Amino acid sequence: MGDKVRNKAKKLRGKAKEKVGQATGNQQLEAEGHADQAKGDLRQVGEKMKDVYRRS
């Protein structure tokens, strides 16, 4: 369960970075936010695949 929480937190931090980057005009921070969101999404998919495998 801890990994799922960490992945969700990473995605939320990414969204926050993206919004701050947009508000301040900092394109690098905005790009980092996009990257963090993508990493969080990929890890969430991995966790879901583990859950499906464990159930079968």
C-alpha cells in the first residue's frame, strides 16, 4: 500500500510544480512537473499490474 501512496504523492507534486511553473513563467519547473506526473502515472500502472498478477 505504501508504494501506491508514494506514487500518488509524486503525481500530485508534479501537478503542483507544473502549476507553479505556469504561474511564474518558469518553463523548466513546468517541464519537471510534467515529468513527475508521467513517472507517477507509470508507477501506478506498474502497481495495478502487480495487483492483477497477485489475484490470478
